[in-house]
Amino acid sequence: MDIVLSKNEEDYLKALFQITVESNMGVAGTNQLALNLGVSPASVNGMIKKLRSKKLVKSERYGKLEMTSQGKTIAIQLVRKHRLWETFLYQHLDFSWDEVHEVAEQLEHIKSDKLIKQLNLFLGNPDSDPHGDPIPDEIGNFSKKSKKNLAQIEEGKSCTVVSVKDASVAFLQMVSKLGIGLQTEIRVKNHHEFDASRTLLIGEQEHQVSLKFAENVFVKERV
């Protein structure tokens, strides 16, 4: 018998997956989950009790949280649906990559296996979304690759953008304003010792960005 979950419960499972699996943390703390979801620790504690009663989450030592195998299966399918919808919106409905996330947040909760199967076939079985994040396949497998961020690239070196860490609208709008997208080539001209900012060459334009910005852009170094 399928477990019936509310949208809120599904959002918690997806957030736990992103922290514990995709970020390689293994477990998550209450405060960490609260920060990810933008809610209070008290709200997290109340929701975790519900998810634990449905055997989707278990508590480890020192209050750390971990998903059960069933909880992880549900979370992976939510992530799969979300990223397939983002891809569809970006490729076929002319949504920019800073617009797709909010709409995909709504569409991911549609309960139709046939719809998602047909959507995947229509898109040609993509393995990554518009932000460069991996899309799990139908049985939950997905590629996890080691990533290097822009802040780790040495002066004078060039790299290619493969994904972003921060998917917020504000960050993605800033990235787009600088002319950065997936596969954009960037040359790191200078590291500035005073504030750790970087001067980047993007096309023929120079831009200075903060360390925080550089840490949120994943790249592949050119050799």
C-alpha cells in the first residue's frame, strides 16, 4: 500500500536527500534542515515526528537524521520529477534557468507515473537539468561526480561551467547578467588577496566577483 504524503512532507524528504546524499553528509541536523527549508527548528521537530511514524526517517546519535530506504526512494523520485520538469520548462516553454525552479516545485507533486515516464521519453532521457544537476533514472540511479568550484581555479587557468550550487532566483539572475551559462568558458585572471574576490574573463568582458559567488559555480578545469 502506497504511503500518502502531503506536499510539505515531500518537501522535507527532498531536502533531506539533498543534504544527506547529494552533499555527501550522510546525516543531517535539525538546524541544518531548518536552514535549508527556511523554517524554524521547532517546525522541523514536528515534521520529523510525522515522517518517523511513517518509517521514512530515523534518528541517529546526537539527534542526527537519516532517511530510511523507503524515504530515500520517495525523495529520489521527487528529485527526478523536479529536474525533468525544469528541463522541459527550459527547453520547450522558454523559461529562463532562474524561472524554472519555482514552477517545477509545484509540478513535482503531481502523482502520475505515466506522465513522468512520457515526459522523460519526450525529453530524450536527459541525465542532467538546466543547472547541471544529475537527473536520477527510473529506478533511482544517478551519477555523482566530484566537482571543483570556481574559487579553486588558479590564476591564469581556464575552466568550463558545469553546474551551480545556489539555485536561488537572485543568484541565477546574477549569473545570467554576467553572461554565464552551462558550458561557458571562464578564465581566472586574478585572485585579490584583500577580499579574496576574483577577476574573471568571460568572452571579452572582465568581471570581478566575490569569493562567495565563485564558491557557488562548479566548473571543469581545462587542461
